[in-house]
Amino acid sequence: MGLDGDFNLRRLERYLMLAQSCGVAPVVVLTKGDLVHDADAKAAQLVARIPASIPVVRVHALESRAADVLAPWTTAGQTLVLLGSSGVGKSTLTNTLADAHQDTGRVRKGDDRGRHTTTSRSLHLCAGGACVIDTPGLRAWQPDADEEDVGAAFGDIDALAAHCRFHDCTHGEEPGCAVRGVVDADRLRNYHKLLREVRHAAATPLDRIAERSKWKVLNRMAKARAQAKR
Ligand SMILES: Nc1nc2c(ncn2[C@@H]2O[C@H](COP(=O)(O)OP(=O)(O)OP(=O)(O)O)[C@@H](O)[C@H]2O)c(=O)[nH]1
Ligand SMILES: [Mg+2]
Ligand SMILES: [Zn+2]
């Protein structure tokens, strides 16, 4: 992820879930810290928000020092795949790590978005012996994940939730909640959003029809109650 206009913690949490749901150990690589004045603050915000078990590193993707920073993950036998939006520097980093010649592209002024320079995946050999896969920037994706994957990616929330007073606590207004106030509020909102998404994706058309008619009935009852009051 870029520390420029690309920086988005909710999106990062999605990427982390994607990696973890496939059994891939994620490493957060922050690029472009050299281009902005609030790089330290953004990096600190990220580190405070995600579980400490996930490594976070900062690189200038064009500099050879980036290879030193990533050395723990580029030894023989390891395979890396670079994921991230267009323009964050995946191909630039591939060139630095593997002495490759991937095309790189300039980003748009204003929103720092890339132009989808890379259009196919390719595998390159790093000096340390690892393989690195450069990929096209992701445009948008639906998580191919289930509730268990969301729970695993947000393990900090699940672990704290075990201490909530109510076992079905939604970490909203309930008294005795062990999550609210401890986990970053936006991380908690993103967790609920992703849960809703995977539940919706898992629902069969029949489930959805049943859900819709349930709401229709509830709405009708609410309307009737409101009218009765008048
Ligand atoms: N200043 C600075 N520029 C960077 C850094 N990383 C990448 N860039 C520049 O950002 C632009 C986009 O880099 P790319 O490597 O093409 O990005 P990408 O992630 O491969 O993008 P797609 O192939 O479109 O998905 C290039 O002009 C790079 O030189 C960095 O850490 N600092
Ligand atoms: Mg590229
Ligand atoms: Zn709770």
C-alpha cells in the first residue's frame, strides 16, 4: 500500500483477510513514504490498528535498500506475491528485488491512482533465492471468504469478544462489552461490514427471498403499529 493517496486501512484489512484465508502469511509493505509529509502518522495509525503479529515495513521501492528491508522474506524456498492497487509500486519493487525489467507507470495527479500498467502475472527470481510474483493492480474484488475467514483475520476482536458479558454481544451499546473502546472503532465497523458481505455472498437465492419476505412482514407490522397509534 502507498502512504500517499492510496492509503486506506479498510482496504488493507480486506487484503489481509484475502491472504490469511488462503493460508498465506501477509507482510504489509508501505511505499511512497518519501512523497508525503504524514507518512509517520499513517504508519503509526496502521500499526496501532492491526494485530502486532503482522509485520509492517516501509520501503522506497526504487532504492536497493528495499531489498535489505525485505531480506527476511526473500531467502531460497520462499515465494512472495505482490498485491495492491495499481500504482503502489509492485513492479518497481519487483525490479528492485529481482533485477527484473517490468514496465512501471506514472500515477494520476490528484488521487495517486495508477494506470494498470501491468496486465498479467509474472514470476521472477530474487537474488536471495526467493521467487516474487508481480501482479496487475486489483480493481475490485469480492472476498471469496466465509465467516470463519473473517473471524480469523479479525482474531483480536474474536479473542476479546470471549470476555463480553453477553455471548451474542454485537459490541454496540451492550453493557460489559470487552471489545468496544479497545479495538479501533473503524476496524470494528469494517469487521461487521465484511461479515455482512460474506453472509450475503453465502446466502442462496432462496435464503435471500426468505430474508426479504421476513423484512416485508416486519415493515408491514411496523407500519400497522404506527397507524394504530395515530
Ligand atoms: N517516490 C516513490 N515512487 C515510487 C515508489 N514506489 C513506486 N513509485 C513510482 O510509482 C509509479 C508506479 O509504480 P509501479 O511499479 O508501476 O506500480 P504498480 O503497483 O506495478 O502498478 P500497476 O502495474 O499499474 O498495478 C512509478 O512511477 C514508480 O516509479 C516509492 O516508494 N517512492
Ligand atoms: Mg505493475
Ligand atoms: Zn462486546
